[in-house]
Amino acid sequence: MIRDLKELGTNIRTRRSDLEMSQGEMAFQLGTDKGYISRIERGEINVGIIFLTEICMVLKTTPNDLLNIDDNDQVVKAISRGGE
């Protein structure tokens, strides 16, 4: 499971690059600007669950992949322990 926003941003950037997609193209598909995508990828801003889901659709991946979650039980355990 990811530890911080920078790790999530790196995972998003890596997946976008793997698809040979520019920040501008990704931003267009998400209805935002490339500066916002850049800030997400640098880990400067928190991404809400709805927007993360939209990012996943554009990047043809799942939240589990971007969050480095191997098992759904990890999410339940992390939430029930307050993210410990």
C-alpha cells in the first residue's frame, strides 16, 4: 500500500507514461488542466476517491494498482485501524 501522495503521483505518472499519454491529453480527458495533473504527479495535492476512479478509467487501470494494494483486505484493515 502506498505511504504518501508522492508515491501515488509517481504511480500515476508511470502508468501515464507507459500509455505514451501526455499530461495535456490526460487533463483533457479528465476535464482539467495539465498543471493540475502535474501537481497530482508531484504529490502536492490529495486526490479524492471519485477523481481517482476517473483517473483509473483514463489510464485503463484500477485504484488497487495505483495504490499498490495486492489484497482488498489490506484496505479494510487500514481503514479499521485508522491507516496504521
